[in-house]
Amino acid sequence: MEDEKLEVQNVFDNYKSNDKDDIPIDVKRNVFMFFEKRDIPLVLLGSFIMCASAVCTPMSTLLYGKALGNLALFYAGEQELGDFLNETRILCGAVMGVGGAKMLLVWLGVTVFMRFGEIQQSRARAVLFDKILKEEAKWYDQKKNLMGNLAQVNRCIEELRQGTSEVIAMAVQSLALIISLVAMSFYQTWAVTLIVMATSPVMALSGWWFGRLTYKGAEEENETTSKGSKLLDWCLVSPALVRVFNGKYTEMARFNEIIDKSAKAYCKLANAIAANSGMLKFLTLMMFVQAFWFGNHLLTTGKVNIEQLMTCFSSCLMLGSTIAQTTELLAALNAAHAAAGKISTFLDLDAVYEDYDESQASSPYMEKFQMHPPTCYGAINFNNVSFKYPSRNEVILNNVSFSLQPQRMNFIIGKSGAGKSTIPLILMNLYDIESGSIEIDGRSLRHFESGWLTHNITLVQQNPVVFNASIRDNIALAVSEDYESLGEVPETLIHQAAEFALLEDLIDAKGIDSMVTQSSLSGGQQQRLAFARAKMRDCPVLILDEAFSALDAKNRDKLYENTKRWRNGKTTIVITHEFSNIEPDDHVVVLQAGQVVSEGDFKHIQQQPIFKEFDFKAVDKISQKEKSMVQRRSIYYNYKTNPYILKDLEMLSIKAKDKEEDIMGVLSILKYCRSSIQQKWLIGLGILISIMDGAANPVFAMCFAKLLATSVEAAIGNDVEKEVIKWSIVACCIATFSGATSYVADFVLAYSSEKWIVALRKLSFERINNQDMSFFDSEETKPAELTALLMNDARDLRSLISDFLKVGLNLIFMVLVGIIWSIVTGWKLALVGLSFVPLIFVLTGIYGSVMESAENKYKTRVAKLENHLHETVTAIKTIKIFNMSNHFQKTFYSNLDEIQKVGSMRAIRTAVGVAMNDMLVAVATGTILYFGLKLTGELEYTVGSFMQILTLLMFAMSSAGALLGQLPGITRGQRAGTFIVKLLENTPYSKVENDGDARPTSIPETCIKFNHTRFSYPLRPQDPILVDASFEIRRNELVGIVGESGSGKSTIVALLCRLYGSNPGQVTLCNNDISSLDPDWLKEKVSLVPQFPKFFEGSIYDNLVYGISPLLQITHTDVLEVLEMVGILEFVVTLPEGLQTPIGEGSNSLVSGGQLQRLSIARALLRRPKVLIFDECTSNLDPVNTRVVIDMIRNKLAKKYTILLITHDREMMKITDKLIVLKNGRVGETGTYEQLIGLNGELARITKSAM
């Protein structure tokens, strides 16, 4: 059944990755890739507002210069004190007024641009969802690392939103500010401005060079993070397989390697940003030194006055700080640009637009051939059809011709790999055929409108999808296209469908409105749910692809009879490898190796020679009626998966919760995670250097004040040449020191924060991998959210060290130093400045709380939407087959609307913080300037002391206000930290997975013993599965465990594999309590062959030796011997690359179901186990492959291993030494098959319908 690989899981990858799986960056795309003409008014409005806000800054410098000019006039005796104070009062009030206006403008402008960013991210998500919903099946087959890349694209969309929101707003403002400040400076004195601007080309070159390095670093980090997401997904969706085969050490080693590469990439990025910042800071401070020399010369020669010079200096000072701030904006834009390229490549936008143009151009022609007949009789003809999957070179159907009869039962039979399950997929138009034609009611399939096909044909597959919704909604989804909402679907229809599909027991137990998931229902319940959907649709053509395989005999027979009555007079196609329900007059098509070998009524087929090749003597004994593969709970995987080809499917929680977690404080997070913070001394060093850098600011401010004072002195005719030289040299030294310490501090703190993130990621992954299965069963364990948290949101944690600690401690130090210095120099004015500090801290605290709430609400809505996207990807084939697209689109856009609403409020709140900084600085500047000038005018301060105090206080106030601008990023870090702390708290040390040190050296006569075992799954302690189970299994004994669904068979397997904990003394292996055994030893000695063999994307060899300890020293020869033992060596050596042939993914899947099952047995045998467990390993195999497996167990494995067979297969029962029959969690009877059948007890009752 190789072609049955095409269930939805084809969209997922496994943890193995290589470079060719990465999404390359489309460098042609930029952050405006989703810009539309209708956005022009919004962008123009925002740009106009931000430009207007930029004009406020040079106005402030003009007023500032005017005030200092008045001071010079006062000292020169040209103004009276009263006039001087009156003008000062007016000018300082104007400074505050301009600051208030700037606040309003920045608030509005940032809000507008954040709204623009929300629109861009909404379009990006809409295009992504539309692509996921409309892509053809071949796209999913060929897409590598889809799950990892999808998680990364979600992160990139967030970065795109940030890059088109406040970053663009501030970039527009900075550009306008630079232009206005340059214009202002040129207007005041073009000569000094040119001297100041002399370093601008060097600044531009520095920004360009380090910007390129930043872009490359962001690109490399995104690529490696995508690989980590892929691996993490694999471990979260296949937890039991990872544990059974002890693969956690392999996974942790590989994850650690990927995380280290990601950290290295980030360090490159951080180094480029820090170097650019340090360089620009040095150049910015240095630009004033040469300007003062020349400015004082012009002042003394009378070519400029003090007012012009002060205005020019103030403008250039702000220009330098603006250029420095612009570098941070460019770094964010570079990251957003890299994100845009990754999004573009994933979405393949050029192809999307080309397809759109082609569809527009050809639509009139296509409309002529998009038929929608009013009726469908169901006469289906395949005419010389050849087909191969787009991702594979192997021909699946080769020149196939046959007919399916209308309004009667049709059966398609054949061995595994014959091509049976491919037929409904191409009939549903999910794939295009290579050649030939398919007709429905005499019309070509290609001419039918796709909606007509899904409206008239229903496909029920072997492994149906269960959506994270109520039982009612899961059934109602079948007809979602016919109603505005699921709530409008009539209850009568739903209950009739549920009754038809025998779901009464499930509804009675849970309630029809109870929430269900893929893992909460057994295989049989899932299939019955699928039949209820099919009954709701009641299409003219019904295709059942192994749709009864998970049902026990009783339910199977009853549901089959219900189906026959329902489908009387309607076209029904049953794909099966069992023949017990085929009646003599039913139409049968026999496929073998992709070709039709026979066709006709079953009574005629039975007489043909080809029929004998199926070994029907054995088939008669191996009746499908005895096969009830249903388990109460699948123990080797809990998520939807294809039986043969691994595609990591991500099943999400029951429902994305809107509940908002309480966000922890920064210090609480750091305190909790302190043990994971490595090299704390390095953080301390970074903070120390940062404080030194911060200390350089007030020192430079003092030098700047001294230089300003010399200008004032020069304006009144004093000789200041020596003072200028002295303070210029000091300023040069400080500028060099400040640039160097800025670079070192920024890089060291970024490096330290990344080391912390790396440690947290590794610790979290290790904790997850060391959990038993109860953790993965929990509704709180959501693979999509955990992947996003550790691989995407964890990046935001860096801000807690690199921003919060740096800015916070720097702020405290600077405020203290500035205030102390100011008090020493002049306490009166210092007290005026000091009065603003409490206000700033209070406002910062309030704003921080507001941002916590806004950011948390926003991220919660984003997570909800991303969960819906992942569920859509998971169930995409079912969505297409049942035409559920409209429902999922409505849900998606509803979630998107929620994001828009919350995002709008978030924009307003964020913009307040950005704007508030300007207002605080303006008010503080105006107040301090007024009182300082007043005290100076009254001769209480000298000009020099006044300039020192003014400059020191302004630096302190600016630093305090800067903390507000960091709060949104810090808040995102708080949220990520809170959820990581929650994850660590939910993953304590698991004794089940890790405890035990016993390593028996020999196998005693009594190998396994269950002693009055009682067990309930941790999440359902009130529902005991094993009540009082007692039995023994001897060494090298072949034992079958039989029972109805829910009797506890698979629970026994779970306990023997120690996936769950058992009560002390109730389960023993080799005379040791199973909980006392070394887990690694146990996983070597107990090996499982699951019903659905899972293989990751990699070579056959890598899959076979997955998780095997190096101590076993498995050689190439050992692998070949085991392959020969299981009868598949001859096949493997004929493959293109032998043992190195890739399996597990669409393009390289050359192995059928039966062959994969034998590879699964080989994988188990290679571990050199003492106990082999076969859990329903033949339930999905055709009779021939079933016979091969039975013969292998009987002739090659029996008496060499202790073997447990979990089965409903009567032939499997016959080869056992004894049977243990379970009933209601207890051992009902024990004995050989013949003995128990003779007793006419529980075993006879179970097999009665089959016999």
C-alpha cells in the first residue's frame, strides 16, 4: 500500500535536515512587498505627521539657541534683567509647547504607521493561508521541512510587521529630522555645518557595510532556526517513537548543534550592530570637536553671533544623536528585509502573480469547459491512465483501463503497492494524470468544476482527520459548505448521521458537544466519525478506502450492513485487501503492480488463475472480521500519521485558549532562570562596561558644557583659545573611549543574552525529551506553540539582559551621577531636575503595565491564528475532499479580525510610550532651562556652572526617557520568559523516564510478570484501563494478547515500554520491578514493531540504526544479516543507492507498506532485544504480506526471543504458545488457541462473528 502515503501528513517533515531544505532568501523583495495603492493615503498621512513632528526638533533648537543668545546679550549689558527673564519665560514655555505638539504628532504618526504594519501582516497571513488552502497536493509532496519553515515564516511575518510599523515611522521622522536639522544649521552658519558634516560620508559607509553584515547574520539565523523548528516538531509529534527507540540522545545532540549554529549566526549579527553603533557614536561625538575650533574663530571674528552658533551646535548635536538612532532603525529594517525575502520565497509570490495573470487571461476559455451537470449517476471509466506522483519517479499506475459500474457496489482489490489508494486521489482531481483519460458519466474529468466533484463524490480514508472541535461540529463540518455556520446545521441530521455511524456509545460517554482531538479518540471511533460525515453528505458516489480497518468485528459488520442499505442504488467503491464482504455479483477490479490484471463480477474473478496468487486459503482464515486494530489509545504515536511514510503531523490542542497568562516581572524571570544563565561574570562585565560607557556621557556633557561656555565667553570678548584646546583634547579622548565601550558593552551583553537563550532552549528541549508520555497527552502540550515559543519567541528574551539590565542600571547610575554632580555644582537647579525623576519612573511603571496587557493580548490572538493555520495544514486533504474551505476561511478571517482589533489598541498604547519620551524631555528642558537662566541672570550661577548642570541634567533626563522606548521589546521578552518558566515548571524530573539503574545480566525463566496490575492514564485517573490484570510470560515464549477494544492490550505494551509509570511491584521484567530498571537498558532489551511503521526522512541505514547505542557496535554486516533474515535484503540492494536510499519523504519513497513493515521488524531486531512486541503489525497488510510476516515470526523469530503479539488475527493466534485474553481490564482466560476455542468462552465470543 505504498501509494497510501498521500494523507495529509505529506505536509510535514522529520527532524533530519540538510542545506537544500532551507528556504533561500528572495533579495528582490522588501518590507513593502504587500503594499497596495489603497495604502498610499495612510502612508502619506503618517509620513506627513511624522515629518511635522520632526520639524519640532529644530524649532526647539532654535528656541534653545535664542535663550542662550539672550543670556549673552544680558551679560553684554544689552538687556535688562526683567526683559531677560520675561523673554526666557516665553521661550521656555515655547519649548514645552513644541514638545507637547511633538508628542501629539508622534503619537498620531506612530499609531498610523502601526496600523499600516498591521495591514501588511494581515495581508501576509492572508496570502499564506490562501496558498496553504489552494495549493495542489503535489506542492505538499515536494515541500521539504514545511513545518519548520512554516514556523519560521510566522516569525518573519512578525518581523515584517515590526519593520513596517514604528520602525518605518521613526525612520521617516529621522530622515525628515536630518533634513530639517541640516537646513537649520546651514541657515544659521553654513561654514560650521560643513565642518560638522565632514564625517558624514564615513558614517554612511559604516552604516552600509555593517548593514550588509547585519542582513547576512539575520538570514543565517533564520535558516538555522528553521532547522531547529523542524527537529522540535518531530520530537513533539512523535514522542512515543522517540522514547521506544531511545532516540532522545540523538535528538538532543542534533538540536544542540543547530542551536549553537543559530547562536553563532546571531553573534555575527550582534557584532555588526554593536560595531556600527560604536563607530557612529565615536564619529558623532568627534564631529563637534573640529566644529568648536572653527565656530569660535568665526565668533571672535564677528562672522556669526552667539545665537547662530548655539543654534547650529544644538542642531548638529541632535543631528548626531539622530544619525546614531537611525543605525538601530536600519538594523531592524535589515532584519525585516531578510524576513520579507524568506516570506516571498516560501510563498513564491512571482509564481502566484503569474498564475493569477494566466488564470485571468484564460478564464473565458476555461469557463466553457468547467461543467456542472445537475446529476451524477456514477459511471466511471479509466482509459489507458498512467500516473506517478510529482515527487517520485516511480510509475504507480501503468496504462490502466477499467470501469466502475454506476449505482452498485464496486471493489478494487490488490496487494500493497498495487496502486489502489491512488485511484480515489486522482478521481478527486487532487493529482493530474500523466496520460490517458478519466470519464464520469461519459464526460472528461478535467472538464468538471472542482466544486462539482467534491459535491458529488465523498472519500472516506483509512486514517480520517479529527478536528479540534466538538463531536457535533466534527460531523457538521461535512456540510459546512451548505450553511452559513455550523450552528445552523440541523440537529436532527447530525443525530441521524451519528446513529448510522454507531456513535451512540461515544456520545453517551462524552456528550455530543464535548471536545475531541485526534489522540482522544480510538481508531475505530475516528472511522465511525468519518462515516457520519459521509452520511451527512450523502453523495451519489462514495469511495471507502480501507475505511473499516479500525473497527472490531461487531461494529464492522453492523456498519457495513448500514452502509449497504444506505448505498442501495448508489455508486459505491470499496478499496480493500479483504474479500469476506464481497458478494458474487459485486463488480471487482484487481490491481497488481499498477496494472489491471482482472475485472468483472466477483464470481468470475474467483475462477481465474490470478486469484490463486493471493493465497486465498490463508485469506479465508485471516478474516478481516477478526481484525480490530482499534486501540483505546495509540501508544507509539498520538498524532495523525500515514501508515507507511512519515510526515510529521502537528495536532494541536482541543482549542486555542484565549486565556491570558499573568506576565512575570523581569527580575522574577531572571531570578527563576538564574541557574541557566551561564558566565554571569560576563554579564556583569558587560553591565560594568555599559556603566562606564554611560558615565562617559555626563563627562562628555561636562566637556561640551565647557566648550559651550567658552563660546559664550568668546561672544563677550574674552580670550578662550587655551580653554578650547584643553577641553577639545579631553572631548576627543572621551569620544574614543565612549565609542569603544559602547561597542564592547553592546556586543558582550548581546553575546551573554544569546548564551542564556541557548542554555534555556537546550534545557527546555532536554526537559521535554526527558518527560514520559503523560506530558505529551496533556492538553497544555501544543506542538505548534511550543515550537514557536522556543524557536521564535525566545529571541525576545534577549531584551531582558541586553536592554532592560543595560538601560535600567545605566539609567540609575547616570541619574545618580548626574544629580550628585549637579548638586555639587549647583543644588538649586539640581533639585528642579530631580523633581522629574519620580515622575519618569511612575510613568514608566504605568506604561510598562499597560504594554504587558496589550502585548499579551496581541500575542495570544496571534498564537490562536497560527494554531488554526497549523490545523488547516494538518487536515488539508480532508478539507479539500469535503470542500470545507469556506468554513476554515471564515474561522481564519475571524481570528485575523481579532488580531486587527487588538492590534489597533496595541498601536495606540505603544505610540503613547514612544511619544511620551519627547514630551517628558521637552517639559524637563523648558523647566530646567528657565530656572537655570533665572539663577544665572541673578548671578547665583556662573555661565560655566549653569551649562554643566543644564547639560548633565538633560543627559540624565534623556536617558530616563529612553527607557520608555525600550518597553515594548522588553514586554515581549517578559511574555516569552513567562511561558518558558511555565514550560520548565510543567516539565519536572520524570522518574518514569529517567529513574532506575538495574541492568540484569541474564533473562530468568519468568521473563515478564503482571501482578494484580491496576492502571489508569494520568489524565483520566477515574477511568481504570487495567483493573486486576495478572499473568506471566516465560523466556522465549510466543504469547498472544487478545481482547476487544478498550480491554487494555495496548496499555500493557505501554507499561512494558515504560511510556507510563506503574504501581510498585505490579509489573516486573527479569525479576526486577520495571521502574527499577535502567531506562537505556530497558529500551535496548524491549523492542516494538508498531502497527504503522514510522520512518524519518533519511537513508534506510540511518532509520534502521536510529537510537541504537554506540556500545552495541552495529556493523554494516549486522544490518545486511538482519535484512536477509526478514526477507528484504534482495529488494534493498536493487534500490538506487542501496542502504543509503532515502525513505520517509515523497520524492524518494520507493518502499511499499509490506516492505516498510519488514524494515520495521529489522529495526527492532538490530537492537538485539530480548523481548519483541508486535502490536497489530499485520492489520493494514494484504493477505500475502500478512502471510510473510506470520511465517517470519513462526519460523525465524520464535524460540529466539520472548515475543508478544497484540492481535485480532486468528492465524496469528494459532502460532502462539498461549493466548492471554483480556476482558474489562482483567485476564479473562489463558491457554492455547484450540483450548480456548473449545471452551467457548471469551475468545470464542470475540471470534464468533468471524467464524
